[in-house]
Amino acid sequence: MVPRSPQRISWTTKCRRVSRRAIEPALRYSAMLHEAFPDLSVRIERIVAEGELVAVRGTWTGTHRGPFPMLNIAPTNRSLVLKGMVFWRIRDGRIAERWATLDLMGLQRQLTANR
């Protein structure tokens, strides 16, 4: 049996000027995550910085206690362990770009296994 590679989600955000309107989507996303996983926490495993780039590898843990629209999964009360990486490009002391890679297929398997 050939193992399937995990599905990952990646996104890039480019910020020209920080305004309330630009911050709103990030605030909504954060609120959605904390509603779905009220005890969500992250353990930083590694931070590397070079020039204007900063890379962080971490492990997120929490308990699925609220709706999670990203995967359309009702609360399961299951624990999760999610590994991922986030990269930032810093210019003039501000975040200019951000990239993130998370194993959402692994998260889905954790929340729906043996249902």
C-alpha cells in the first residue's frame, strides 16, 4: 500500500497598509478557531530568522468543542494535534507577507476517525 501524502492548505497574505479592514478577516478567522477549539494552544518548536524572513514550526493542540466551518465538521469533543509552519516577511518593522502550511487532512482524520 502506497501512503498518501497529507493534504495541506497554504495561503499567502500580502499587506500593504495595516487598516482595520485588512485586520478584520484575521480577527474573524481567529475567533472561528477559538470557538471551534476553545483551549487551542501552540507549542513553538523552532524559529529561524534570516534577513527579512522569519520561519516558525509549531504544534497546535486543542479540543474540538464548537462548529468548524472550514471542514464542515460539527463538534466532536476530540483532541487534536496539528503540525504546521508559518513564514513571515518583515519590512520596516511590519509584517509584509505571511505564508502558512497546515495538515488539514490529518486534522480531518483526527476529528472524524471511527465516527
